[in-house]
Amino acid sequence: METTIKDFNKLQENEMQNEIEKSLLNNEIIVKFCKYEYYNTNNKKNIKIMKYNLNTIPIKGNILIIDHGHNISGNGKPYASKILESPTWLEICKIANDLINTTGTYFFKYLHDICVVQDLGNIKICCLGMGGIDSDHKMLRI
């Protein structure tokens, strides 16, 4: 059976989501990781091969992930993680899952980014880029 690049990418996506789910143990699993990276194949057909990037560290140093909790679908409860030292995407997925459960923003469950909103020198205050899928199957991001 021949495996296409599309098949491979879907298998890679499923493998990463399975690892996230295993790492969450008995917690309710909500977060869906979608910050995919691709190998540069330098081909004319623009074929992209997905990398396994859950062990990648997107922001080095001490970070604190916060969310004000006032999103449309949330319950208004704010969230602050513990201080994390150079977390991997897998660790950030665990935090994102906890954030969703705490704030009640279940619609925005697709983790697509992390950004620094304030750098205090010894710690970076960060927010997660989360998204949801509307009825037309289009990504909505907050």
C-alpha cells in the first residue's frame, strides 16, 4: 500500500494528538494542537511534509501564560499558569487544556500560537493563540 504525503501528514497529526492525550492522563481532553511545522522540500509542487514538533521550545526562558477569561464563550474566570521554564509545545498543550477547563472557553480549543505580551526581564508574560471552527468549517481565532 502506497502512503501519500497527505496520508503521512494525517498520521503525523494523529500521532501528535495521541501523545498530547496520553500526557493529560485522566483529565478531560479538549485542546487540539495545530501549530504544525513543515520540512522545506524545495520542490515545484509545493509539497509539505509535516514535522513532529511537540518537543520544540517556542519561547526560551521563564514564562507565565495568562488569559483574562472574558472570551465570548467563557465563564469569565481568569487563568494564570505556574511559571514554566522553556516549555515545549507538549507542555504548552497541557497548559492550554487546563486554561480551557478553567476559563470555560470550550469553543476555542485549537492551539495555534503563543506570544509574549510583556517581557519583564526574568519572566515573559504570554498569551496563547486559540481558535475555533465555525459552522462553515472556517477557523476563528482569538
